[in-house]
Amino acid sequence: MSILDWFAKKNSESTVKASKLDIPGNLWIKCISCGDVLYSKDFEQNQKVCPKCSHHFRLTSKERLDITVDKGSFKEINQDLEPFDSLNFCDIKPYKERIVAAKKKTGMNDAIITGEAKINGSKVAIAIMDFGYMGGSMGSVVGEKITRLIELATKKGLPAIIMSSSGGARMQEGMNSLMQMAKTSAALYRHKTKKLLFISVMLDPTTGGTTASFAMLGDLNITEPKALIGFAGPRVIEQTIKQKLPKNFQRSEYLQEHGMIDHIVTRHEMKNFIGNIVEMTNFYKLEKK
Amino acid sequence: MAPKNYLDFEKPIIQLYEKIEELKELSNADNLDMTSDIENLKNKAEKLKQKIYENLEPIQVVKLSRHPERPITSDYIANVFEDFVELHGDRVFADDHAMIGGFAKFEGKPVMIIGQQRGKTTKEKIYRNFAMPQPEGYRKALRLMRLAEKFDIPIVTLIDTQGAYPGLGSEERGVAEAIAMNLREMMGITVPIISIVIGEGGSGGALGIAIGNTVAMLNYSIYSVISPEGCAAILWRDAGMAPTAAHNLGIVSAKLKELGIVDAIIEEPLEGAHTNHKKVFTKFRSFLKKELTKYEKYSDEKLLEQRYNRFRALGKIKEA
């Protein structure tokens, strides 16, 4: 072993030790952005935003729902829809096993929850994606649930709120998943022609076929600070153009500068921001009635 | 005669043809009668060809779909349509050379034709950005579709791209937004839209102009959520697994017809469209004529309803 190897070994050993805090019960959490050690109760109470550097950690769809809609107002629909492996897809693991594992991990039937709810007293149709379930990928169930939700909103004259966090189309469902891009966008066409509001909230991360369909079609496209939003992944782009990408590329702030995002909203402000827009866009509609 | 651009799986056939040529030369030179041997070999070659082409692996179809001599959008425009007037630009930023479009006549009637354009020579390929459109391409396409709609002119879209361009400017100018906008707005275009995959139908970049009342594909074209190479790199972490990925993804015409993703398959010569352009154009022409005639009688409402329902039905779920 050369001396350089020895140094390299020493180095890697020490980083492993530093990133793991050997304290039982997950009492403490280390911020992945600033490295500060946070007391988990404070962290949870702060909606999983680092009090020091205000890094917004990812939330599950359940956590997101709790901080977005009025307490007790959510009525879930289509919760029984489950994925179907129509291609008998098998990469290093069969898709069927992935479905079972994802359900066990998240307790969900697929990567999204949909339903009717109220935000600051206003009725909305809301969908929240969960990145924890197979990277929030959009297969037939996600597409169908979004489409049914938008159709319901169109029928009932409700604003639609979709909070995305998704790696894109679910490869394991092949072309059926690509077609969900067309299906969800089609439903939004009908929703739009009824002059109804659609707010798309793109959360960290929103990429691929999700961005290239319903997520970019909001009357308002909003996001949290520093969320990754793009079509192609940064690595693919770097390999294609063979240059280093600019700092902050595909982050919320970068997209806002390039005109793709209406507003960057912090997690604490999100509920009121949405509630306020819904109220304003409803104002003359309600007056007409 | 052996074609110069043959594919790896065609090698056994090529070898037989080479042998036949050898025999012919030999018989000429030595004045021997080898007619029966030559006939035998010819039969054998035909049978082998039949066998190989009837049992193509999906990855072999991928190769056919990308064949350098396969007819491209401009070939269809030149051979199936007349009086093409190209219209350039998205009126916002640029003219995307990877996407072409304009008015043309088909069987004496005007149509709007739009498609991704590959190049043939290296210089052309670079000029066409290897048929990978940027946001401008999708915005130009939508502009032309709206122009067609204004004058009740039906729209034909030809799909042949490995995908939208994954570049810096492409992202900055909102390629995802441009594709998404097409998916939504094409749902409201009140003229018939016929979309035909002629080569490679790569992901969202293909779908962005493929919201047709009828979606068809040529027999050896492919239509995929992600390229087999990309899928292999992500799921297997090994681009060498592309053949397996191609098999799993279900990207060939017969499978997609079965799933209802495409409505019809346009036949090709046994050995692929590149071996007989003329035959392909004839099939293409009669297919397009039939489809356009079918939608002539549709009202605006019926057209939109049909297009919505076509895409609304797609996807497979389990419902308790």
C-alpha cells in the first residue's frame, strides 16, 4: 500500500464516522445543507425547514397535506387504485416486487394522493405527489388519479392544485406511462376552457415527463426555494453539451430568472399564498352568482 | 447484391449472397453450370431472410428504425406531398432546424405538415441537431397547427426523434413548458390531426407533436417512454443492457397496437423501409388518404371528443 492509499483510506473512514451520529431514537438530525445539528422535535415543528439555513427538506405527501389544507377538510378519492404490471417488466428487480416494496415503505398504493379539501375556507381539488414512492414516478395510476381529479374539478367548478415531486414517467410501465402526460394535459385543457384556476406547485424534485406535462401548465407555476425543476437531468445535459453547468442551474431561483416560475414561496407561506390566490380568482365569480 | 449499410443481424444473409456472387463468378470463369447450386442458395437465403425478419428482437427493430437510409420527414414531403411551402420560426426566439413544417398539398388538397427532421450527411445532421428539437421547435409546431386550424386545414405530423434536446439553452427557454403546452393545446385544435411515427418516437420529445385523432406507426419504427440505452443506464446502471431494456419497454409496433397506444401499423418491406422507399410511400399515401377521408365528416365537437377519449382511455390500472 502506498502512502497515498493510506491517506485516502483514512479520509474515507473519517467521513463515514462524521456523517453518522451515534445517538439512539433519532433525536437529532443533521442538516444536509449547512451541516448544523438539529433537535428533531424543533425540526418537525418547523415543517422540516432548517432553522439555520432554511433548507427545505422533502416531505411525504401526508406531511404536505397536513400543512396545506384546513384541518379535517380533506376527503380522499380514488385511494383504491393500484398499479398494474402490464409489461411484466423486470430490470434488476421485477416491477411487481418494486410495487410491493414501495407500498411497504410508504403505506401508499401509488405515488399520489388526491381529493377535495378546503384551503383557508375555499374549496379546492388537490393532488399531492410523494417522491418516496418509486421516485414519485408517473405511471398509469398517478395519471388516472390526476385526470379524475381534474375532471371532478371541471365538473364541480373547483380550482385544481397539484403539488408535484417526481422523477418523471415510470419506465416500468413503458408507453402507458408516457401517455399519462397526454391524458393529464388533456384534462387540463377542459378545465381551462371552463375558466377555472390551476396552481401547479413544483417541489423538489420535479423533472422529466411530469415537468413536460401538467406541472408546467399552471396558471400559476410556483415552487419552494432551491427546488430542482427541469426536463432532462443535469448529468445528461452535462454529458450532451460537454460543459459544466452554471451554479443553481435548474433550481427555483434560476427558473424564476428565466421566466418559468411565477413565485418562489417558502413552506411557511405556502398555504396562505395558495389560499389568497384562490380567493382573489374566485372574487368576481362569486359576485356574479 | 449486398447492400453497403447492412445491420449486424443481417450478416448471415449477406454471407449467403456473397457466396452466390462467388459461385456466379466461378461458373462464368470456368464455364461450369452451377445454376442449381445457385438456385438452392438463393432459396436458402430467402428462407433465412424470412426467418430473421419474422423473429426480430426489439433491439434489432431499434436499429432498423435508425437506419441511415430510412426515409426521413423531408423524403415524405418530397414524395407523398406536392407544392410544399416551408414556414419558419416560432415568432419568439428562433427557427428550429430539427423541426420542419409548412403547407403542402396531399392528393390535391391542402394540409399542414409538421415533423422532426433528421439529416443525411454529417453536415446536415449537425444542422438539424440530430432531429432533437428545442423549445422553439415545439412552439413553431403549435403556431403552424393554429394557422392550419384557422383555415380548416388538416394536420399531419411525422415523428422521428430520439427526444427533445437535453441542452442548457433548451432548458433555460423551457423545453418542458413548450412540450406541455402542445399536449394541452393540441387537445383543442378543431381540425383532424394524423400523427405517424416514421422512425424513432423518443419520449416526450416525440409526444409533443403526436396528439393525433389517429396515431399510427411504420412497422419497424419504435415509440418509447425512454431510449433503451437511457433506460438501461438508469435501471441496470449499464448501457450494455439496452437489448434487455428494449425487450422490457414494449416499444415495437405490434406490442403498441395491442396496448392501444397506436391505432394502426403501416406495413414496410420485409427488410425495412430503407430497401424500397417507393413501396413505403405508396402504403403511406393510401393510409393517410383513408384517415383524412374518415375525419372529413366529423364536426369540430366530434373531433375534439374523439381525440380526448382516445388518450383518456390509455393506461392500465388495478381498481378494487
